[in-house]
Amino acid sequence: MHTKKLIAPIIIAVLFILYLTGLLVLWTNFYLPLFAKIVGVLILVALAAVMIFVLVERIQEIRSGEEDDLSKY
């Protein structure tokens, strides 16, 4: 029923996570101090986690029938 509305958020989330994964691979291949690599990896992993969290929230909103977030304001 809501399958068509779920496609776009899922595709965007997957593309964003693939982009972050590519950045992660590139970041770890640079000659940088270990601390800089760890900070960079933590930032990219945090961004991926936030994207997954936002995707799960969006899926729940679509399934509950609340399609327009602006209606809350």
C-alpha cells in the first residue's frame, strides 16, 4: 500500500551510505596520523548511523499515514 512512498527514502539512504563508505575507504588510505584517521572514521560512522535512524523514522511515519511533516507546525 505504501510501498511506492518507501522507495525514494530507501534509495536515498542507500546511496548516501554507499557514498560514506567510499569516503571511509579513501580516508583510511591517506597517510595521516592515527588520531586523525580515528576521528574521521568516527565522524563518517556517526553520519551513517544518523542516516539509518532518520530512514527508520521516515518509514514509521509513512506506515502510520503521517506523510507530511510540515502538518505538525
